[in-house]
Amino acid sequence: MMDANAALKGIQNGMTGMRQQAHTVAAEPAGTRDSTTAQVGMIASQNQIEAAVKTLQTEDRMVGSLLDIRA
């Protein structure tokens, strides 16, 4: 079975990264190297969060299927 804690940790790490990158974007002038790098980092954090959410959704469906089979 999948580990829900790993997926939740992935969401937490993604959110932490998103907050850090958002702070950089807000603090740096637009178009600077740091600002652009932070924007790319925000996309990477978003992808990490989405992947972790899909993992949780898959686990939820699997547990639901197991419960349906056993019922």
C-alpha cells in the first residue's frame, strides 16, 4: 500500500518551496535573474504539490476499492 505520510510530506515541501519562491518574487524587481529563477521554482513547487495530491487521490481510490471488495 502507498504511504500517505510521504504524499503529505510532498505537499508540505511543495508549499514551503512555493512560499519561499513567492517571497523572492515579491522582493526582487521584475525581470531580474533572481525573480525569474524564483518563478521557475514556483512552477516546480506547483508540480510537486500536484503530484503528491494525485498520489493521495490514487491511494483513496485503492482503499475505496478494497473496502468495496471486502464488503
